[in-house]
Amino acid sequence: MDRERLLATAPLLAAILWGGMYVVSKWGFSEIPPLTLAFLRIVLGAAVLYLVVRLTTPNRSFARREWRRFAALAVWLTAALSTQFVGTDLTNASQGSLLTILTPVFMVALGVSALGERLTGGKVAGIGLASVGTLVVLLGQYDVRALTGGNGLGAALLLFSAFSFAAFSVFAKPLIERYSALETATYATVLSVPLFGALVPVELYLRPDALASVSMTLPVVGAVLYLGLLSTAAAWYCWYKGMEYADASTVAVYFFAQPVVGIVLGAALLGESAGPSVVGGGALLVLGVFLVNRAG
């Protein structure tokens, strides 16, 4: 039982790795056009995951129905990342960070409506506290007035990205339970490679000079490797691993940690300021996670 509870917290590691993307972005991956960067990330992540599956799991012959389910996850994944990368490119940091917290809200809603999960009073209270804590941190860190600025299309894309990632998480649950987190993450990622690949020529057609200024410096290469190996292969495995041992509404609460971790790492590694709201909001977040885990 203790082992299962520990594995159910694996999504927290995923959220930490995603939070680290904020720091990595400062070190150079803004050099590469967003959809091209997403494609490179997916290719690396898929290659690593597939290698691990081939070395550690038995060969399987999936039914056509199962392949369709993996393909559906690949479509949701492609939609989530492509709209996230383009939306982030079009909006400001305030909008991007606040829209991030909608992903767990969508996950809870889909978990209840699509999977028939039951929300207890403890879970509702925990999710509410985690939401408030994350908002306290973000509103203390960013300019509230900037929420009405930025690009409307970019904000809409980030909103759709939040829903798509929630769908990618929740609709994987039956496959995870039947097979494993590793196999589900692997085949969904592998099937998404050609989908992301098809977007690259479109981006380069619309932005013909996008790659002309790219300089493959050590920071840029390191950022791409971080995205592919850690925030894709490792993080998605950890995220799905939690789904093996907990329902979607429990796993969802860990997503709130992503922007908070990004701010904390920015302060620790980049010397950026982190106000008192980080402490207060972070305490509410931790309490919320505790209540959700206790109720789950």
C-alpha cells in the first residue's frame, strides 16, 4: 500500500520537470520556431521511450481498436503541444501562466464525466486550496494588468491546449490499466511523430526565414535535449505512472505545481525575484495536495 501511494505521487516529478522548462527556456530554446521545436522534442522523446519499451516489455500484438485508442491519444497530444507552443509564442507570461491552471480543472471535469470518478468533499477542498494557492503565487509574481493584454488568438490556443492535455491524460486511463504507463506513453508518442512532422513544413512555409537565424549553440542543444529526454520521455512516463495508481482527479492536482516550481527555480538558478506570495501560495498548494492524496 505504501508503495502504491508513493507511485501515485510520480506526477509530482513530472510537474517539476515541466516547471524546469521555464529555466531552460531562458537558456536558449526560444531560438527555434515553436512547431519545429515541438517536433524535435517528440522525436527525441519517442525514440527513448520506444527503446525502453523494446528492452523491458514483452512484444504485444494490439487489436485495431487499441491502435485507434493510441492514435486518438496521439491526436490529443499533437493538439496540446502545438497549440501550447504557438500560444506561448503569441501571448505574455501572465496569460500563459494563469491558463496553465485550467488543465487540472479540465482533468477533474473529464474524470467525472468520462470515467465516472467520484469527487469527495476532501478532494474538492484540496483541489480548491491548490487552485487558490497557485493563483496567489502567480498573481503575486506577474502583473495583473497584463492579463488583458497579449494576443487573443494566443490565449484561445492556450485554452484549447489545456483541454487537449487534460484529454490526453484522462482518456489514457483505460489503456494504462490494461497495459502499462510506459507502453501507453510510448505508443501515443510514437504515433504523434508524423503528426508533428506534418506541421513543420507548414510553419516553415509561413515563416520562411525562421530557421535562418538559428544558431545551434550548446545552450540550444541542451534545451532541446532537456525537452526531449526529461520533459517528454521521463515526464510523460511519470505522469501516466500516477494514473496507474490514482484517478484523474487525484493526479490533476499535481499539475498546479508546475508554474510554482518554475518560479522557484527561476529565483534559485537565475536570480529572479520571488515575493512572499510564493511562500503563502506554496503552503496552500502543499496543503491542497495533501488533502487530495488523503481523500484519494
